[in-house]
Amino acid sequence: MPKYYTTRQAAEKVGVHFLTLHRYLQDGKIKPKSIPLPKGKNGKSKNLWLWTDADIAKAKSLKLPKGRPRKEAK
């Protein structure tokens, strides 16, 4: 049975903020296992994302360099 990590734990292993992983999810760049949770007070459905080591490896490959890109010399 594979080991599962929460989004915050996976973000720590990847070396990014957990909101960055949420952005990857929204952009469809990665799709870890999800468990639907009951609707919240606002009526919106939520998911619990469970990350495997393979998902974390894929997220590491998506990791972009930090900072603003350099301008090209003219």
C-alpha cells in the first residue's frame, strides 16, 4: 500500500508553498487522489487531496525557478 501525504506535507517535500500545489491542481498540471468531503457552510464541495511519492516526483518536475526571469541583452 502506498504512503499518502497531505498537500502541506507534499509541498514541504517538493520545496514549494502549499498554495503553489493548489495552483498546479487548478491548472490541471497534476491530479493526485482525492476524497470528496461533505459540503461546507457555504455549500461548496471540497476534496481532500492525497499525494503519493509519484505525485510528489511529478510536482518536482513542474517546479519553476524562483524569481523573475532575466531580461535578454539587446
